[in-house]
Amino acid sequence: MSRTAWRFALTIVSLAALATTGWSLYAVARHYDAPKLIAVAVFLVFDGIAYACLHLASEASAAGRSAFGARATAVGMAGVSVYLNDFHADLIHGGTPASLLFAMPTVGLLLLSELSWAGPRAEARAARTEQPYRLPAFGGWAWALAPRLAGKTVKARAVHHIEHGPPAPPEPAPATPVRHSATEVLRRRFAEMDPADAIRVAHDAHPDTPPAELASMLITYGVIVDAVQVALVLHGQPDEVTIDRDDTDDADSDTPPDTGDAPQVGGQPALTKAKAILEAAAVLGPGFKAADVVERVKRINRMTVKPDYVRTVLHREKKAEPDADDRPMEGGYA
């Protein structure tokens, strides 16, 4: 039931209850020859004061004040009203049925008002972290089968509540951590990055991937780019090669001083075995052996050659020299 419908129903019931009891009090006032206007005011005084006191009691409870005075006043005014209703029943010789007919609307209206304001009072107490004592819910069968034990238990709990206060509320269960997939986390990470930086990160991870595939991959992570944009970012500046060198020269003492950089760095043609053999022969000088050339080529050039191949290369080089005159190579070789 909506709040508006509840208020409407409560208004209808209140007006009907006030009309019933009011007529009874009006009849009593007229019995004592009270003027009509005074007779109307009589029921407004009794029932109106009781109803207003209940409202004040609810406001006091919501504000954290004692509502004993307002409730006691409401009960006193309602009690006097019920007594006058019972007196009216005796005047008309209606007996107990008439007493109940005239008095119960007032009692029911006060109880209904008390119950309707109980909810807001409880909410106000909860906001102040107050927890009033509530009867334990044992159920009807427990009270029927073990009434004495149930009564003792209720009393014991009430005494404990008075002496020690309400039990501490249970701690809330720890919240379950929210799980995120790697794709979701990377989407947020890439959303904070410059698209060009995201393209470079993807290219570093997949250097051989074409721009179109890189663009499709980045789109899955929320970076909306196309193949042309990827190509512009990747080829917008020439590739650079950075080489870290040690300050110390760890070359062998017999390495020629004019030895160039590695072929893959300096751009020189690849060193062949024959050229490595000739360079070794030139460095070793006269009196070297083929085994010395084999050992130096292996140590300096990381190449493996055989002594017979060394002799063949040196012999071929000797024949190619125009001024050799069929003389043995200086120093010779064994």
C-alpha cells in the first residue's frame, strides 16, 4: 500500500472513530444540560488531547527524549473517555455491548496511531545507533509446550539487555573483490595513453605484424586507429640502432689496429674465410705455420678452417701476385 493510500485510510478510520465516541460523549454532556456547543467541545477535548499526546510522544521518541509524560497523559485522557462512554451505556441501559460499542473506537484509534508511529520512531533510534530490547521470537509452539522456560528466558535476556546493553551488531561480511579480465584492465590503461604510444607498444610486442593487423589488435583494446595511422606512426622517423660499448678495449693484442666494426653494424661486406686467412698471415709475419693461422682465425674471426685450406689460399694468393717470380712467400709456411 502506498503512503498516500495509507494516510487516506487512516483518515477515514479516524473520522469514523471520533464520530462514534463523540456522539457518546455529546449525549453524556447533554444529559447534564450542557449547551450543544459545549457538548460538541467535550469529545474534542478528551479524544483530541489523547490523540495529540500520542503525536507528541512519537516526536519525543524520534528526538531521543523521554515520551513517558505524553504517553501517560494520552492513556489518562483515553481512560476518562472510556469511562464516560460506559456511563452513557448505563444511561440508555445498553449494558456491556453498548459500553464496548461506544468505547472501543477511541481505544482502537489510539492503538492504531501508536502502531503507525512505531516505524518512524524505530528508524530514528537506528540512526542514533540505539537498539531497544525486543522480545525473542520463540514461536507459538515453544510458548505452548514450555511456557515457564520461555518466560524465564525472556526475563533473563531483558535483564542482560538492561545491565550490558544491546549486543554488538555483527560485522558486515568482507566484500568480494571484483574480478576484472586482463582485456578490461588493458582497455583502461590504453584509454589513458596517447594513441601513438599505444601503437608503439603494440609494435614492440609484435614487430613483424603488418600495420593493418596491428590496427585490428588495438581496436580490440579500445584504441580506434586504422592501418594508415599505424603506418604513419611507425614510419614517421628513420629507424635508429643504439649499441652500448664498453670503455675498455678487450681485443687481443695481435688484432690489427685498422680492424673495422662488425659487418652487421658498420655496413662492410661479410668477412670470408679466405680473407680471414690472409689477414691472419699478414699479422703473424714470417715464420708462421698453417696451424697458427687456423688457431688465430678461430680465435679472432670465430671461423673454423683446416690447414690444407690455409695452404691452398696462401698458394693461390702467391700465384696472383704479379711480382712473385715464383719465389716462396716471405717467411714461408708449413
